[in-house]
Amino acid sequence: MGYDMITILGPTASGKTSLAAALAARLKTEIISGDSRQVYRRMDLGTGKDLDDYRVGDYQVPFHLIDIVEPGYKYNVFEYQRDFLQAYQDMRERGLVPVLCGGTGMYLESVLKGYRLLPVPENPELRARLAGKSLEELTAMLATYKKLHNSTDVDTAKRAIRAIEIEEYYLTQDPEARAFPPIDSLIVGIDIDRETRRKKITCRLKERLAEGMADEVRRLLDEGICPEDLIYYGLEYKFLTLYVTGQMSYDEMFRSLETAIHQFAKRQMTWFRGMERRGFCIHWIDAALPMEVKVGKIMDLIQN
């Protein structure tokens, strides 16, 4: 196979997980999740894990980066890159071509770009030293570290100081710590029309509420997880926490959550279109096609 990895992306409720699983079953390979909330244990209905989708016929598709941290923890993109790389390299060493599947654009792009970000701590001493400098002076200083490709690095003094802080931190780090293997990935996007997406989102929300999504939130709160920590995760956990704690009626919760998920799906598509503008080639496949046809189209892309 000419690719190191196959990436399946799409907005929420587009059917990307079932397609990724069908493809992985066809290739007898494994899936790496690219979802920022499915990393949390016992947060199942609210994150839409749909673990049943990973069984295709008699084949149980192995998956990675799901259920790896406890609720209440604030997992981030730096940790995702580290955990992704471990799973990716393990699969490649076993001769497998990983299938990366998810809808968190930042997580997907962070590994497809081929470089690793490092969490950079604040440097109070450096910030104090730069505090009195003008934007022009800060821009000139930043230019001594790297070539400035665009003005977004330096549109405000605050951003310029942070950019200098990052570059100064990198000077003290082992270059190997930032190394990330370039990955040649076929990228497939699930193209679902807006009205169908909206209907599926509403239908799925009703199903998950009926399956006990509010009870899931109650159990998490009973474990001792702070309401603020659940609200931090947004969407289902934000509005259901407000409902469960008596700050919102059921109808208010449903309407607000339904609207928020629709807006989220729209932002996901905006990010994916932005990826195309940033040079990523995404092959879009109609979500309405039968599963075997969609898998066949991806196999054609792989072989060609």
C-alpha cells in the first residue's frame, strides 16, 4: 500500500465511525480515534462512542485512544500527539496501516501536519522583561528566532510576547523532542448534506437521552466529579449538567443542546474546509451511498 495511514474525518452524525470500522475490517487493521472527548472513561453516551460499530460481522476491530483517562482530567493536544505516536508506531511495526478516525480537527491536523507541539510553560521573568516593549520592537525580536510567514504571530503585543516565549523555550529543548515522523495519509471526508445531518443529529440526541444520557451525568457527579469539570467538556455534558443540577428545565436543555450540536457540526466542517485551504487533499465521499460502495471507493483511492 502506498500510504502510511488512512484518515476518515467528518462532522458529528456523519457515519464516519461505521465507515472506518468497515474499512478496517476489510484491511484487517486497527483504528486510532481522533476524538477529544472519547478519551474519557465512563463518558460514553455523551461522547457518542458507539462501540458496537467496531464489530463488523465476525471481526472485532481493535481501537486505540478511547477510554484512556479519567473524567475530570483535562486531556490536551500535546498528550494526544504523544499517545497517537505510540499507537501509530506500534501498528506500523506490526505491519499494519492504521485508520485514523475522528471529528476533532485540531487533533487530526496536529498529527497530519507532521510535527509535534510542545506544551510551553509561562516564563514570568521573560514576560516582565518584554512588558514595556512596543509591538514593532517585539516583531523585530521575533524575527530573529524565525522567518515570519504571516502577520497573525504579531497582530498584538500579547501574541508577540507569547510567540517569543515559545521560541525561547524551544531553544532549551532537545530538537529530537519536537521530531514527528512525516505521515503520508490518504484523507477521506464524509460529505453529508446539511438537512440530513440536522435530522440525524436530532434523532441521535433523542435516542441517547432515552438510553440514559442524563443518568450518565448523574453517575459522574455522584463519583465526586465537580459540575464545573463536566461543564468544561461542553455540549452534552454542559447542558445535561445544568439540567441535572436544576439550573435548566428539560425542554430548555434539549433545545439548547440541539442548537449547540448543530453549531458544533458546522464548525467542524469549517475546520475541514480550512484544512483544504492549508494544503490538505480531502477526498469527499457521499454519506448517503451504501457502505460497500463507500468502502469500494476508498479501496480504489488506495490502489490508485
